[in-house]
Amino acid sequence: MKPRKVPLRTCIGCQEQKNKRELVRIVRTPEGKVEMDPSGKKAGRGTYICQKRSCLEAAAKGKRIERSLKHPVSPAVVQEIAAKLPEDDGDV
């Protein structure tokens, strides 16, 4: 049996390529709502980010989330997603 390929995705915060399962998906649903997708299977345009608030803040500051999703993202949505991410432990 062939070994399965491990799907890789790039974090929009730190620009590092990582295993898809290590990252969190942010999705713009067909209705236009931006939210976190823990299952990774929601319909819509998605982008990936590390499970660190520092990566989310860097992506929001550089407007990378908006560019990836091709949709404006309000600061309230960014705060809502940040609340669901674990605290950084200073290893950045």
C-alpha cells in the first residue's frame, strides 16, 4: 500500500506551510458570513491560520483574511475568532 499524502496548507498569519489538521479554517459562507470552521468541511471559500492569536492578529493587520476570502471582515468577527483560539504561550 502507498503511504497517503499529507495535505499541506499555508497559514496566512506566519506564512508557514503546515499539516492541514494543525491549522484552523476560516470560511466565508455562501450567505457572506465569516466564521471559524472547526470541522474544515463547511461550504464556502476558506483560508487557514495557525492556532495562535499572534497569527490571527498579523493576518488581520495585513488584511490577509479579507484578501483570501475576497470579502470585507469586521473587527468584531476577528475578535470572535480570537476568543475561540488558545492563548499564545510566548514562543513566537
